[in-house]
Amino acid sequence: MFVMGTIILLLGLLGGILSLGFFIYSVIRKKPKKLGGIALAVSVIAIIIGAATASTPLQLSVNAVQLTTDAQGVATIEGEVSENAKITLDGKNIKNVKGTFSETVQLSDEKEHTYVLKASLNKVVKDEKIVVEPSKEFIAILQEEKKEKELLAKTETALALAESTPNQKNYDEAATLVHSLSKTYDDYDKRLKTIEENITIYEAVETAEKSLARKDLEEAVKQVALASLNKEELNNRVTSLQTKIEEKEEQEKLYAQAAKAVEAAEKSPSNSLCDTATTAIAKLPATDEGLTKRVAAVQQIVKDNEEKERKEKQEQEKKEQLAKAEQERQAAEQEQQAAIAQQEAEQAAANQAEEHVLVTATGSKYHTHKCGNGTYYDAPLSEALARGLTPCSKCY
């Protein structure tokens, strides 16, 4: 190619000289110039083609095809190339400085990288492959950076958690990770400080949520006003807390009323007080077994008292009936005794007017005095005669 280019160039020069002379001659003699012009144009084209073909052949060489980076992962690819050649490295143009080149490359990981260097001149292309491997120092730095990135990711996660829920545990975990980083990050320090400032605020809200006490709620409201993290969430929690405390206070009021009603029923057991206590218990949001059992106990007492009163009443009525019967019996007995006494008195009066004799229960005689063995009793003569008795021959 080089030899042929040289020949074409020489022929073009010779033809150019002859064509130029013929063209000048035609002008002077005033002869047709077309043939001389064509010959001159062809000669110029031949000169151009010959010059291009006869130029120096494409040259490309690199100082080293195997390179190791420095501690920062940087390596420099250097070499020589034809002065007018175009050079690319992995498709990127690099400068050709008077036949030399120098390009710095940077590895991004622990893997070696093969770069393709291409040179082109007059449609001729040459390439070289350069392998760049990471140095041990660079690999160590990459590993440290990897650890740092992983630690940064953990730190970011811990900080985000501590910011969403600022408490001592989350703050301590985030602070430990921040302080373990190899570098100081001002943003992380500021975030830690903000989290620390909000811990007391969150603790106040959590305390109020656990106690449901109004004094704790008032303290939480004061603290939330100073919050710099999650203020909307905290305000929502405080609003919800206010509702819960109001509900609790209402429940406590209802419970106090129910307890008071139960105590009143226990103090003075009655159906009306038990009904009042039962109604108060029914108003409670949830069944209170303690109060319910106490009311049931009072109701049982009332029932027992009623049963006792019923029995006592029955017993009293029975006693009254027995007393009345006894009175009636005694009255009847007194009337009977009075009648007997009257009868005896009448009989005695009658006896005083009639002769009396002595008789026995089984004897056939009546006597004026005891006459023989036996039990004698006094009897009117009329009675003795009525029995069919006859006078004793000894007495009469």
C-alpha cells in the first residue's frame, strides 16, 4: 500500500507538471484548453490519492497491557500512536499529543477491568486490550467503604426509627451507630440532638397515655407545644388522650355513683335501695362483677329478712291464736267452775234443807254413821232412796 501510494504520487506529480505546461501552452497559442484542464485535474487527484496512500503506516503501542491501580483505584494508560491517528478508550475519545497519549482510569469496585484502546488512521484501525486490576490497598479501602456504607444504612434506619419514636432506647441505639462511624457527620449530630430534645416530650405523652390522669395530660400538652418532631402525630395522640380521659372520668363518676348506691343498700338493706343500685350498675360501660355480687348479697339479705319477718309474723299470729284460745279456754273453765260452784251452792242449799245419810258406792243400805268397813260419803236421803237403798237396821 505504501509503495503503490508512492508510485501514484510520483505519476500524479509528473502528470501535473506536463498538464500544467500543456495548459500554459494552450493559453499562449490560443488553442483549446479543455484537454489540458482535464489532464491537470486528473493529476491533482492522483497527487492527493498518492499522498494519502503513501503516508506513514498506523502505529499503536502501550507501555503496559497489565496495570495495577494505586490505593485510590487509579491507573494511567500510556503509549505511542501515529501522530494523526484518532484514539478512543472504551469508546471515549482521548487526546493524541504529538504521537503520545496518557489517560487516567478509575476502578469502581474490586473486579479487574479490561479496557479496549482503539486507534484509527485513513480507515485503518488497530486496538489493544489493557487489563487493570485493583491494588490490595484499593480493595481494602473499598471494603472499608462498603462497611461504612452498610453502617451508614443502619445508622440512617436507626435515626429514622428514633425520629419516629423518640425514646431513650432508640436514641441510644442511634447514637451508638453514629459514634461508630469513621467520619463525623454534622447532619447526624444535629438529628441526634433533636431526637434527644424530643425524648422528654414523648415520655410525657406516654406517661399520660398509661395513667389517663388529667394532671399528666396537662403536662403532655405543655410538652407537645415544644415538639420539633412528629408534632401533628403528637397533637392527634393528645386529642385522643383527652377523649379517653373524659370517658374515664365519666366512667369513674358512674362507678362512684354505683358504689355509693351499693353501700347505701348494704347499710340499709331494702328492695328499693337494691333496685337503685342495680340501675346504677347497669349504666356502667362494662359489667362490674364485684358490685354485682355485693348487690346480690344485699338482695339475699333482704330476702332472708323478709322470710324471717314472715316466719316471725306467723309465729306471732300463732302465739296470739294460742293465747286467745287459752284465754277462751280459761274463760270457759272459769264459766264452768262458776257454774259448778253455783250448782254446788244450790245443791248445798238444797242439802241443808234435806236429811243427809252416809252411803257406800256398792252398799245396799244407808246409815246415820259409819257402820262397818267401806268408804262412806255423805249423800241426801233422796239420792239414797233413788238408788233403792234401805235403812241400816243397826242405825235405825
